[in-house]
Amino acid sequence: MRQALALPSDVLRITAPLVLQNYDVYHDMIGDESMPLLANPIQVWDQVTFSYIYVEYDLDIATFKLIAECDWEPEHGY
């Protein structure tokens, strides 16, 4: 489980814009003072903690979903 959640840096770099988009939505809703500051977009991952992997099958195709908590939305995570 821990190995699967230790994503390679290229995966983190490629997917950072999507996570950053979620961060930006919350930033716009609650404002600067409540949000962790990011000097670089890749730092969004410093605010995310992976919890577990959910595997779903549809027509024999496996879809993996990483479930995580994030510092900017602690009640629901991401």
C-alpha cells in the first residue's frame, strides 16, 4: 500500500495542475488568510496526504482512485 501511494515525481508533476485547480477553487471561496501558501505549483503536493487506493472494475477494466486528505479542505479532503 505504501509503495503504491509513493508516486513518482513525473506523475506528481503531470497531475499537479488538476490538484492545483481544486486548491484554487477553495482559495477563491475562503481567501488568502486561511490557505497554505504555495511558492510553486508542485508544492500543492506538500499539502496532500494519501489515505488509500480504491479499485473499481467496469467491463474488466480496473480504475484506480487515490483517496487523500488536503490541508485546504480538511473536512472532506480531495
